[in-house]
Amino acid sequence: MTCIAGLVYGKDVYVGGDSAAVGGLSLTVRSDEKVFLNGDMLFGFTSSFRMGQILRYGFTPPKLHQGDDVYEYMVTRFVDAVRERFRSAGHLSVDRGQESAGTFLVGFQGRLFRIDSDFQVGESLDRYDAVGCGQDIALGCLYAVKRSDGFKSPEKAILLSLEAAEAHSAGVRKPFHVLHT
């Protein structure tokens, strides 16, 4: 289920998402959005609506202190706080000592980070990324748009990538929602 796409444009981060909830062959178009702001962070999630609810309503990101390296902060204090919050909310899976949850994008400090289910933090040199079942389609679309116009209209680029994912993935549905920092 899902397509979440994001890109960095100047000092802003744009993230958009669809509204599909898919289980097996069942599809529900949800009213609760997969893209939201929490403080000065922009989130877009896949995997679990419960995970998104925790990140949106039950999580306070730790403060970034002046002089801190943003990537190091994301890998350490941010991920540690997410893991602790998921654990206390009963949303952390443990298999043979390995903790996991779901996958989401975070726009923060003019950068786009991908948090994978094992809590690794990635940041693409392309300055765009996508997650969910429509990610490959969205990534291909974002590549083409970046090559053709350099993301002159970042919101349109995100919407086009989501439309492409909807056209070619059974797990992606309108309405689409795009936010930026």
C-alpha cells in the first residue's frame, strides 16, 4: 500500500502521499492523511496507520541543538526517541533481538531522510526519495522530471509522481496531499 514521495528544493522539503489503505485485495480510501507536520519536521509514512498516528499525535521530536550535525542527530537522538516511543506505544516488533517498525520519510532542516523499518537513516544524493508499493514508479517519474526541468515546480513534480504510481500500482489512490517545510 501507499506511495510517499519527497524532494528537496532549495531550502524547502516537499512530501506528498496518497490515501490508500490496502490489506490483501481490500482497499479503503482513508481520510487521515499520511503526510503531516510535527513541529518543524515533515513526515510521510507507509507500512502502518498506527505508526503514523504515533508519529503525528504521540511523538515529540528531540531538540536539535545549535552546532549539532543534522545527520548524526537523525541517526542517534531522533531514531532513539522514535524507537522508545514505538516501544512504549506497543508498536515495536522484535525478532531475534532485532527491533523493527515501518518506513517513513522525514523532511528536516532542508534535507530529506528515509527511515527504514530497521531504523537505518538514509539520505539520497539525488535529493528525492519515495517509499511504499509505488516507490519505484514515483522514483522513475521524479528522475525524469528532474532531468527535464530541474523541479521548477516541486509540488507539481510530487503530484505527477503520485499520479504515475496510481496509474501503475493497485495500492495507490487519490486524494493526494502535499506539504512542504
